[in-house]
Amino acid sequence: MSSFNKKLLLGLCSAATIAMTSQTASAANWLMLQGTERPGQAPRAKLWGFIQAQYQQDFSDANAGGGYVPPKLVGPNLDSQEAFNVNRARIGVRGTGFPLDDKVNYFLLAELGNNGITHGSDGKYLTDASITLNHIPGARLRMGLFKTPGFEEGLQAIHVFDYINFTSVGNQLMLERHPTEGDVNQAATATPNADMNQFARSVGAFRDVGIQVFDTFGDDKHEFSYAVMYGNGNGLNYSDNDDNKDIYAYLSTEWIYGGKGGRREGLKLFAWHQDGKRTNINDRTQEQDRTRSGLGIKYLKKPFRVTAEYLQGEGMIFQGQHRPGNGAGSAAGIFNNGEAAGYYLDLGWYIPGSNWEIDLRYDSYTRDENHPTNVTGNEESTFDTITLGTQYHFNKKTRLNMEYADRDFSSDNTAAIEPNLKDVKGRFAVQVTHIF
């Protein structure tokens, strides 16, 4: 671990110590909110969902040859620098077997929007389908397809996410892409109609199919939560593509100040780890380790919000939507044992006496650390972004997000990568969210 990363971890620990000695406390408990229902209170079937409609414009310039790479184009199609989109339209139903048995609950959610989940030849439309058994004290069992216990940006409910776009470390290190046979690498190309998204499969969407043991202990002042999951490691696909399984572990401690649901106020400290293997579709004898881990702190007490998290990973380091090839000899594919790490710091201010909120986020991600020798040409690349945003809350169910991201990307690979990254510039986005 670099001296900078050590200092960052010490900084996070110091921030945690200061926060714990203050008068305020905890954030949302996503394990319980997404995996359980209130016994004796939840309906047999509650219909719910949300819609997000957005507009994005990217101000990046083409490379010297007039070509564009994915960071300069708007997803998921990556064929334009400016686009309107219904990026999420999810509808679901959740509830319990009450009055038959309120110790059994379920969670079902479908995606009808245009994003990395539905894009591709095998576009998925069911994002969550799970059953939770609450019969064993201290060890609830959740089975099916659901979010894996992990980093805050991915685990939290997307309809209360304070930004429009993910951080670079969240998008590249944690939002897993699953290369398949037939995926091809594509060089920078002219826009419009670039169609740079060369992955045939849906993104992993921070989800897996498996079984999870979890629970929360405490009272209305303090909670301790844990989760251990055993899953396929194959994203949204119901079946597995090899005999390997992934292990997910999560711990958090929370000092609760007040409120409830996704906007509960307080302080949360958390740590997590994920470990698994991936099999090369083009060479079934080749396997690659994939590990991810992190720790962070989240503080929410109006009018202020602070979140900081450090993440690191090894193996299956994403190289870009235009470089999905995972052939045994492919230097451009994501099938590698490279290393990467990143962090983000998010600040929020709810303007007193108004419906406005101001958001500021800095995130940094370093890919291909230590220049792995088996990934020729993928020297270290760095992605730094400052995002300034604002939100207007029309009511508890409807809000408007606007943000501008100032991006500074660079690479030690001056021959191929740096010429494409140096002209990555700002991106503007506006989005309306309505929950029903």
C-alpha cells in the first residue's frame, strides 16, 4: 500500500473518531431496508417503483485523429455526446406472507429503462428477485437475486442517490462487466453512431444470485449489522458459468440520531470484502482471481452530509467498454491480474428553510497500479473528478438533480491511452426522479 493510501486510511479513522465523539449519529441500514419487512405491519403485496428521466452533454474533444473513446460519450449506447434518456424505469412488488406467516418476505423488481442492465443482446429486465426467511434469531436468510453487500455507492437504493453519475472508482472497479465469447475490442472511433459499448451482456449492477446470512442488533440509539453472502459471481444471470463461487462479507456499526428509511440521520462506519474467481470464456482452463475490499464512513445530520470511502481491488480490472476482449493473449481485455484503488469524498448541504441541496464530490481512481507485466501496454492510469451538483426537492417523492463534473484523466501509457484521455473534459447532467 502506498504512503498516500496509508495517510488516507488514517484520515478516515481520524474522521470516524471525531464523528463518534460528536452529538450526532447513523445512516440508512440497506441490509434491512432491502431485505426485510416490518413484522405484522407490511402488506401482502405493495406495488412500488420509480422513474428517472435525464439529459446529459459531454464537452470532451476528439483525439488527434478525430476519434472518441467511451469517457467522451454518453452511455449506455456510447454513440453520442448529447442525449435525452429514460435511464431508469423500475417497477416492483414487495411484502410478506402476513397473516399466514410474517416471518417470510419477498422483494421483486424489474427494470424497463435504457441503461447497462437492459443494453446488449442478453439485456436483463429483472434486477431483484429474493425471499427472506426471518425464523432464526440473529441469522436471517435471504436467497435469490439481490444486491451484494459491499460499497455504499452500490449498496444504497439508487432512487435516493445524491448524484446522477457514479464515481470513477464505482463505475470501473465495482460495476462489473462480464466478457463473453464474441465480444471484440474497438479502437477510438468517430461520432456520431460510434456504438462503443462492445459488451454483449448486461452489467453486473452490483448484484449476484446466491444466499446471504445477515442481521442487525441494537436499539433505537445504536446498531451493529453483518452480512455474509455465497454467490455465483455471475451478475444478473440466474445460472453460473463455472464451478467457482464468490464470498461477500460486510460489517457496519451505526449511531442513530433520528429519522427513518433511506434518509435516516446519523453516523455509520462500515467495512467489506469480496473474493472470487472468473473463468475465461475463450479458454476454459484459464481462471483469474477477483478481489475487492473497502472501508468508509457516512454521516448525515441535516443540514450536513459527509461520506468518505476507500476501495481497492485486484484482478479483472476494467479497461473500458470498447476493450472487452478476454482472449488468453488479449492485452486489451479485462481478464487480467492488475491492481487498482480509489476513494471518494462527498459533501452535502441542505439549505435551511428551502427545498434546495448543494452537493460536492471528489473522487480519484488509479487503474493498473504497479504496471502488471502480463497486461502489456496498460500502464498506470489516473481518473480524478470534481462534481458540483444541486438538488431541488419538490416533495418527498419527486426531485430534480443537476450536476457538472470536471474531469482530469491521464495515463503513463503515452503511446495509446494518454492521447485518448488528455482531451476528456467536463460533463453536464440533469435528471428528474419520481418515486411511486
